[in-house]
Amino acid sequence: QVQLVESGGGSVQAGGSLRLSCAASGRTFSAYAMGWFRQAPGKEREFVASITWSTSNIYYADSVKGRFTISRDKAKNTMYLQMNSLKPEDTAVYYCGRFKNDYSDDRRVNPKEYDSWGQGTQVTVSS
């Protein structure tokens, strides 16, 4: 199992920016697709963005397309989520997750297909 630790959350006003990081332990980080999900109070965990193991394919939820950018640095075992033009509806706890199978280049939006999660980082956007 890999250990994932998110950081970078905080409180910002609408229109602001935040950059989330997800640091992974272990040597197998580079072989797995990774994703960002978020969960607002009373709601289910929802897909935000994912990046394949090869970094050749990146996928976004329609609600964040054009505002968020996912990336990964394999040398640092770290994944990032740059969030710009934040909206109050982006308020949630953000989680990074590792897809359960290695070497996947497909779009993976179901949180049940991810087998490792970080503890989450709170993002609050005020209007």
C-alpha cells in the first residue's frame, strides 16, 4: 500500500487560487493512475481530475474544466492540482487517490476503483 498525504488547502475568496499537493510514499507511484476527488458535506465523493500513469492522458470533470490543472512529478512522487477561478461551489474536502491497477491509461472516475487515499485537505471558497 502507498501512503498519500495532501496539503495546500485553505480559505480563499471567489476568484482566488490554490495549489494542492499529494505526496506519495513508496516506489510504485509512477506506475499508477492518480486522481483528485472532493466531498462536500452531505454529498458523495465526486471525481475532479485524473492523470494516467504515463501522464499522456488527463481527464477533468466538466465543472472544473478550464479552471483546474492536474499534474504529477514522478521524480518527487508528488501530484498537484492547480485550482484557479475558484467558486463557492468548489468548497469541499479534497482527496487524492491511487487507482487500484497499475499501468492504466483510461479515464477513471469511480472512487470505488481507487484503493489508497490521503486524509484530505479542506478547501473553502467564500463569495
